[in-house]
Amino acid sequence: MRWSRVNAILLILLLSQIRGRGGLSNRWLSKPTGLILVAAIVFAASSSIAYALLGVVPEPEIAYLRALSLQLLSSVPLIVLSFVVLYGIFFVIGDNAQYASSEMVNYMPISSSEYVLASSFSTVLSYCYVVTGVLGVSLALALRFGLIGAWAVSSLLAAFCSVMGGFASEIIKSIVNRVSSTFSKRGGRAAILSRAVLIVFVLALSQVFFNPGILFRVLESIAPRIQELWFVPLVWPSIVVAEASAGDFASAAFFSAVTLLFGGALMLSAVAVRSRYWVPVPVTIRISHSGHGEPGKGSGLKTGFGSLLFTQAELAVISKDIRSLARRKEMVRFWSIPIIMMMPLFLTMGSMDRYEVYGYAGMFSLMGTGIFGLFLSAMSIGQEGKALWRIFASPIGPESYFKAKAILPLSLSLVLSLVFSGVFSLVFNFGPNAAASLLVLSTAMACISVSVGLYFGSIYPELSEKPRGSYISGTGILLSMLVLGVAGLISASPVISYIFMGVGYGLFPSLAVSLASGLIISFIFFTLSKRQFQKFFAELPA
């Protein structure tokens, strides 16, 4: 292994990830030094703000934090590990840049170990501001309660755990990439569906094991007796901090050694998986008779009930979007959003009382429905890329195109709202009032999210072909999420006011007002989206 090659690959991957995000090619943020500077600023800001907040906390809460400060510092390495894996999986896997990079290196004179090291370090450096943010908050705790020595040990282990998180991300990405290419080789609709299900399963399972919310719950229960879990490799760094702070340096040295061995085992596993799945599976092309291209054939949507509601041009766009959602790896990841939203609640419900379950069920349901509908609709135009000119050249007008782009995310979001409310109501044995409230609020959120996503997706589409396509600009996604949060809060405020403040004339009148508010907001944004589509067709993008 040659470190010069590792450094070169690291720089290439890092620059590809930074500049693939768009809009930064001529700025200082497009360089790795810019990332390091941002991480330093985040560290200074987080530590300063946290220390200032600790200075105004009342004495009873300070006493409680003082008792937990060492346990919190010992948990920092595990928190950093979970965040690195979460970011590495959720924001990197499924992106074209990673798959393109992993395939291009097959033609370069490098080894699998060199690529794994470079890719892992690039993942860590891309999101190093998360690590420095956590370290900044922990530094404030250490300064406030005189635990600088424990913080130093915790910080060193956190840096090492961030690299371990990069290795874990590489293992998961290699497995998902292999699953995708294997099922692509088999071909057929069953293979496409199986590939999508397996990718969603791997993503959801990864989120469960490294989800910060779940880890916080687990740490809250095991932190006082963390030494009892000495057989779990993920808690070894925490045991090192606890034992070093207690003065048991022999035990701390032992667990430090086994932590290093575990990190080395993760690296070797990542290299082994990359070596085994180094060469992509060749795709098999099968030619068979199909009804595509014949009038009335090729899609079940073009016959039966669908032909009564949509024109043939609209059905063609809807069918294309359905196939894209099932076949494109970068779109399949959105299938995992509902599962990722439900699993934390199921795994942590045992420690909640009844009202906490109501609150978390409503939060996860609204967030899951809203995020799913928002991303699906906001990226519906940008996913066309440069091929959008074919839409303009086809016999379809802006109204029909708007209708076709709105129906799929709206239908899926409404189904998801029904699934969320039904599953939560059955599993947690909600009463009729709670179930009705969850269903109404989820339905309103589904309509709002799709309308807001379509509006901002049509204003800020990302049509340029980049190694890492985002389909919507960063400004667009930030504005859409902000507007969605405000609109969702406005829609849910009648129910929230009645439940928590007793303001209103009853539950069902409050639900009616919330649903009406959501539909009115959705109508406004759907109208604005339709006008934007008309403007989009009138002023064709270059």
C-alpha cells in the first residue's frame, strides 16, 4: 500500500463530493481547507454557545448535569460513530458519485485497501463539522465541571471512532452496491423489486443500529453501568474514558488496545468486502417481445380506470416516474424514509408513558409523511436532467405535465399517511379520537408537503449533469423545508391549541379547521406551482 496513492484518491473523492453539491466551484468552500475551516468555526461556536448556556442554567439542573457530565463525555465516541455512519449512509449511499467512483477505480492501478482508506477518510472529512460540533459541546461540559483530562481522552477516541464509522459505511455501501448490480444482472420486474427491497432493508437496518435517537435512549439506560457491557465492542471507547477518569489505567489500556483491534478488524472487513465485490457484476441484456410502443399496451396505467382520468401523455409521464422510482438507485433510498421514521418509535416505546407515545407518534407520522412527500415532489422535475427537452418536444402541455408530476407523490403520500396512522393506532392501541387526529393531521401534511415541494422544485430545479445529482438546489430544499414546517404548524395549530391549551370548541371542530387549513394552503401552493409550470414551459431552460 502506497500512502501517496491514498492521498491522491482522497483528494479526488473529497473534491468530487464537495463540488458535486453544486454552486461552490469558484469559492473557498470548494477546497478541503474550506471544510477544515468550517469545522473549526463549528467547534468554536458550539463550545462557546454551550458554555454560555451552561452559565445561565439554574442550580438544580446544573447539579444534575454535573452528576451526568462524566457519563456524557464517555458517550461522545459512540455518538460520533453513530453520526458518521448515519451521514455516510443516508446522504452518500445511492448518490451517483459514490457508485461512479467505485466503478472508475477498477481501471486504475490501486489496491482495494488504498481505495477503502481514501473513501473512508473522505466520508469523515466531508462531515467533520458534525464531529467538531459534538466535541465543542463536550468541551463546554468539561470546562464547566473540571473534566479536561476526560475530555482529552474522549476526543482522541471520538476521532478514531469517526474513522471506524467511515469503515462501517464502506462495508454497507459495498454490500448495497453488490446487491444492486447482482439483481440488475438477473433482470425483470421481480429482480428490480427485490433489489429495491434489499437496499431499503440495508438502509433501514443501518439506521436502526446507528440511529442517534435510539443510541441516546440506550445510553441513558446503560451509562450508569456501562462497564457491565464490556463484551459489546461499540461501548469499549466509553469504558476507556470511564476507567481512565477513575484512575484504573490498566483497564483503560486494555480496552484501548481492544478498541484499536476492533477498528483494525473493521478496516480489514471493509477491505475484504471491497476486494470480493471489487469488479461490478456484468449486466445481462435480454431482448424479448414486449407490448411497449403498441397503443394500449406496455403499462397497466394506460388501460382501465387510469385512461378515464388521464390522457395518454399524462399516463406516459406517470408510468415513467413510477419506473424511475423503482429502478434508479438514487431514488430507491426514499422508500426507506417511512421505515426509518417508524422504527425508532417501536424500539423506544417501552420507556415512554401514554402521552409521550401520542406525541412521538404524531411527530414521526407528520415528519415521515412530510419529508417523503416533499422530497419526492421537489425532485420530480430535477430528476429529468438534460432529458427534459424531450418533455418540451412531446405533445404535452404545462397543465398536463403539472397534473402528471403531482399525482404520483400525492398518491403515495396519502397512502403513507393512512399507513402511518393505521399502524400507530393498531400497535399502540389508540382510541378513536387519537386515531382520527393522527389521520387528519397526516393527510393535511401529505397535501401540504407535495404542493410545497412541487412549487420549490419547479423554481429551483437542478438540471445540470453532475457526478452527484441533487435534483434541486440547496437553496430550494432549505426554503421548501422551512415553508413546510411553518405551513404544517399553521395547519396543526387548532388541534395543538385544543389538546394542550383547551382553546376551541371541541376535538372534531378543531380537526375540521386543521384539515381545512391544510387544504387551503395546499390549494394555494398547487396554484402557484401550476403557474410556475406554465412559466417553465414558456421560458425553456438553456
